[in-house]
Amino acid sequence: MEFLVATGIGMVTACGVYLLLRGRTFPVVLGLSLLGYAVNVFIFVMGRLWTDAHPILVGNDPVADPLPQALVLTAIVIGFATTGFVVELALRSAHEARSDHVDGAEPGGRGGAAGRDGGAG
């Protein structure tokens, strides 16, 4: 079971890094989200994979650790807010540069800030 979870985390991380290296802003935002998901699952798994463990103390039975769950819940909220902020930045950048390329200029010299004012700067 641990190998399956580790492989899944590795695949999601690899996909996130691949999307981060793309030239457009939307895949970059998706890559950041995927990396956030991979980190959340990693933190959750760090609390061990418990089977037949109660979430609260009941007698002398084993109890699952609540700290990783609390950390992941906090990370989800922070990740949601950060994703919203990055989407707003990407939309603003695309509007200002008239291109959704991450450096503001289309490959081959089309569009971007240099195409708008004739390259004078």
C-alpha cells in the first residue's frame, strides 16, 4: 500500500513539474495546484496509513494521529487562496501583455509588450 501511495505522489509531482515548465500561464497554474495536492497527500501520509484506528480516544485502542489531518486542512485553505491569487495575477498579466505566455511575449516575436509599442522602450 505504501508503494502505491508513494508512486501516486511521485506521478502527481512529475505532472506538476511538467506543467510548471510550460510556456503558457494556465498550465503553470495547474502545475502549481498539482504540486500543492502532492504536498498535501505527502503530509497526510506522513501521519502513517492507519487501519482500524479510531479518530478519537476510545479505551486502549490505537488512535490515528490528528496533526497531519489538521495540517492538510490548513494547507488546503491556504492553497485555495493562493491559487485564486495566482489566477488573478495570470489574468492581469495576460490583459496587460496581450499574451498568456509566461514571459509576456509570444515565441517568434508576435504579440507581447514589444509588439504593442513597436519595440521602442
